[in-house]
Amino acid sequence: MKIYRHIDEFHVENPILTIGSFDGVHLGHLKIINRLKEIANEKKGESVIFTFYPHPRLVLFPEEGNLRLLTTLHEKIRLFERAGIDHLIIYPFSREFSQLTYEDFVKTILVDSLKIKTLVVGYDHKFGKNREGSFSMLQDLSDQFNFQLEKLDVLLIDDINISSTKIRNSLQDGNVKRANKYLGYSYTLHGTVIEGQQLGRRIQFPTANVQASDPTKLIPGHGVYAVFVNIEDGRYQGMLNIGTRPTVNQNADNRSIEVHILGFDGNLYGKELELEFVEKIRDEQKFASIEDLRAQLEMDKQTVVDRLDNQ
């Protein structure tokens, strides 16, 4: 897959293109991507995804500060590569660009610069200034500028249309299994191991304290999770806690991310790791004593092993 950060570098004779933020690159997105590849094969063209960076909301509404994304740019690129896309255009999103009318966007960028032959869009396609670019407008523009247009229907799973918003809500509720079903893969979180208070080590459950690599990355809701932990060349089972550790930290205001890695013994400070979320096993809770907490952690460990051994 070739990656372009400037459209003047793009020179493809028969580009078959789709546009979008593609946060999560979930099963609904894959429906569009697979059709894009089919058309490219039929027309002897090449598949092209046109996406934006930073995410438009980060540019247009920075004061909100609450946008949380399913995928970092690095993760998104990796998922596009896995999907078998030929070309990826990462267009720099700016306030100036956001003022471009949809008609100007289609004419100056898609037609004049990229010279598209076919455009594939999802059922909810809306782009351009004030999201004015509806499908009916796009049909008129395809006739005017002589490119073919195809619109795909929504993908339904369990009679529910798949969307990035629904996946975000599932993760925030701790429903990782549902989120993974909609994504088509295990949700991941990348981070760096930082020094903690070493409270886990005192109760025979040492943990790695993880600081997320990207502040805009969505972190699932509070609770205890069964995860896989990828460290350099190794893959381990892990018991992850997201929350405030109420039993041992009475004054905690901030969320922590701590993982007990089964079968690992070594120094991880400063190292990067990847967490693959499989299932939430229980809510975070406060225990009457450290002994009660340790007993629960022993039960959690067995639950995690049972869940992950079946993966």
C-alpha cells in the first residue's frame, strides 16, 4: 500500500476511490472497502482511500476536548494495509479546508487533482462545508464531471447498523465483546509502561502501569478485563484493571490502567506494549480488606485464563 500526504504526489491512471474518516475501520467500513476492491478489479483500476488527519472535530471544535477515537493514525494505516488497499491518501484537515464547498471539493480535489473514475460512498455520506454534500448532490456532480458513482447500503449485524458511534458506546459501557463483534477484530490500546506505586507487588500481583500513547484514544469503561498483552516478540495473557483502585487508593481522582501479565517476569519500565481487549469479567469494586482483594484477584486470574485459553 502506497501512502500519500500530499495529493500532488498522487499519479494513478484509473483510481477507484472512497472518502471518509474510517474511525475503527470496522465491518461496516470493510463492506465499502471490499466493494471498492471488487470494482477496481473489474475495471482494471486501483483502490484508493481518501481520509483526513487530524480528525475534523479536533480542528473545528478543539474546545470540546472530549473526542475519543477507536483508532490512532498508525492503527488505521495498519488496518488499511490488512484490508488490501492499493493507495491511501492522508489529507491534512484544516479550518481553511473545512470552508471549501462540496462542489469545489469534488471538482478541485477529486476530479482535477486525483482524476477519479469511480467513487464509492456509504449510505450516510455527507461531506463539505456544513456537511452539505448529500448523495443526491453527488449524483448531479458525477454527471457533470463524468465519473461513476456507487452507494452502498448499511451493514446490519443482529438487525443493528454498524457505526463507529455504536462501537464507542459499547466500549464506554465495558461491552468489549459487542464492540469486537462490530469491529471484526479485538480492540487494542497501545501505551508505555510508567512507574507506579508498586502496590500490586506487595500482594503478589505486580502490575504494569500503562500510559496510553495517544490522548485521543478511547479507553474502555472502568472494570476488570481479560486481555492479551503484546510485548516486543512475546504475547501473554493479562488481567487488566481500568479505574481508580478504590480498595488501596482512597483519594484517587484519576483513572489508572494496570495490567498483571501472566507468566512474565521482567522490567518493563519505559517499554511499549499493546493490549488486546477480549472480555470484561467484572466491575471495579471496593473490598473491605487487602486480603479480600487478593482473594478476588486469584479468582479473577482463573477467570481470565479460562476466557483466554478458548481464544
